[in-house]
Amino acid sequence: MNNKETYKVLGVMSGTSLDGLDLAFCTFEKEGDDNWQYEISEAITLPYSDDWKEKLVSVETASALDFVKADWQLGNYIGDRIREFLIEHKITPDFIASHGHTIFHQPDKYQIENSFTAQIGNGACIATRTSCTTINDFRITDVALGGEGAPLVPIGDDLLFSEFDYCLNLGGIANISANKDFKRLAFDVCACNMALNYLAREKGMEFDYNGEMAAEGNFKKDLFEAINQLDFFKTQGPKSLGKEWYLAEVLPLLKRFPYDVQDIAHTFVHHIAYQLKQTCDYLANEKQEKQKMLITGGGAHHQFLIQTLKQYIPNVELHIPDKTLIEFKEALIFAFLGVLRWKGEVNTLASVTGAKKDSIGGAIHLS
């Protein structure tokens, strides 16, 4: 009896670092219990225009009317780009799974009535523009259950990348997941590319190619200590970060210290590596053999960050995969979250987010 399941899904991701819109056409096959295989057959990042970057940056302070307009406009824009992608590659997905673009993310597990999260990029607009069933709004159910609503990737790490002890994503925000005491744990660690790209732009660059600018800088102990003393770093366990926290807590520190940009970038890389060391120490299981860490996200290309990380966690073997997986792992896993939602299976883990219970996140818009 053949019990193989196959799903063809387009995963869509728009990250906080504003690198662009990631589209990844993925195939998932399951044979037996939790034996999932995946393939990314086509993938592309579509950079945002300056107008879209400005809109996405400014919408959080816009009127309610402009916020709703931006949600629909981005949904139509994403839908149009997807339709072009599907036509160009002559592919037809079973459905689309879109993360959307986070504008607000302020969970509060102590006062659930004050919690909220909002990702724009209207799912109904995507579905109608593409004539494909679309799943979006993956975070809201977990936040309503008192969870952090993030990170959501760990269940994909668990089912697709179980050979690694740690899965680290170096995106706008660095986040990590691992199995500890037979339970999946994960959380946001610190700001990453949001800060590094900001510093690169101060020098007229979109990003710090290979981390060359940061490598040229000098370590500034007072800045390093000031960043690490922020309240967020005083606790471990399920917690998440949003752009609001970065703008309120981190960016003012980067601006306050009167150092050259390359010195600030150099020091911030050490801050990222230090916080990841603290996190690995917290997540580590007692085992003799060397542990393995999968690193993806744009920060995997930042050679100075990777070299610095090796210094801070020498007992962990760092694995940098091929360029496609580095850049499209999040889109891949949101496609996989869509599969689990379509099947009616848990795709959000309370052990990761701190919610009252596991949940099945995602709103389905039929084409």
C-alpha cells in the first residue's frame, strides 16, 4: 500500500530587513510517520523598489485608513509577482503559503488583551490575483493564545532538519531552535541584519559585503556592554523581538556612541556572537560529541560574523548550506507550515512560543 503524500507549495516570505520578496516553489513528500522530504525547485528574491521600502517603513505610523490600504496594495502586489513567477516557470502549486510583512508585533503573555500582531499582504488579494488557494496570517492564533507568535520556523526545523542540533537563522532578527530534553525550544536571540544593514547604509551600501566593513573595525567594550545590558537579554526561554524593540532599544545605542561606523559594526557582530553563545549554553544537551548547527539567512554570507561565531562557540560545528537554502529556508518552512495547516495538523508549538497550547495557525482563502 502506497501511503506517500505529495504537496507542491509556493512559499512567500517578506522579512524585516526589507531585502525583498522571497518566492520558493517547494515539493514536500511524506512516507510513513513524520518522514518528510523536501525540494526547492525554483526560487527568486524580488527586491523592493524604493517606493515600497518607504511604504513598508512608514506604514506603522500611518493612519488606520492608510494601513488597510497598504495591506490590500501589498496583497495585490504579491499576487501579481507570484502570477508572473508561476507563468514564467510553467508551474502550478497546490496552494500558496504567505508570511506577509510584519508591521506590528507586540505580544504580551501577561496581559493577553493587550497583545497584537499584524502582517500585511492580504491573503484574499493574493488568492484572487493568482487563482490559487492562499494561506496566510500564521501568527495571530498563537498570540491570541498568549504566545509570542514567533518564531514559527522550529516545527519545520524539527521535521525537515532533525540531523542538526541547532538551526540558526541570521535574518533581520537572529533566531534559533533546538531540541532540549526531548522538547523543541526556540526563540529570537537579538537584532541582526536590521542593525548591520543600517550601519552599512550609513556608508552608502545596501549591506556589508562579506562583512568586510565590520572586519576593519575595532572592538568597543563600552558599546558592547551597553547593548548586552538591555532588559531583553536578562531572561532566557520563549521570547520574541519586533522592529519596534529594535527602533526603541538598539538603534538609539548605535547612534549614541561617537565611534566610526566600522567600529560599531565590528562591536555589534561581537554582540550577536556573544548572545548566540549564551543561547547555545542554555539550549545545550549533555552529549560528548561535537554538536552541529545549520546556519541560514542573509547573515550566513557575512564572513566576519561567521568567523566571530566560531570563536565564541568552538565546540559547535557550523554548517553553511548551499545558497538556495541559505536564502530561502524561511520561505521553504512557511510553505511547509501551509502543508500542516492544510492537513489540519499542529504547526505552532507552545513549547517554543509560550502559548497556552499548540495550535494550527493560518487563514485559508480558497481561490
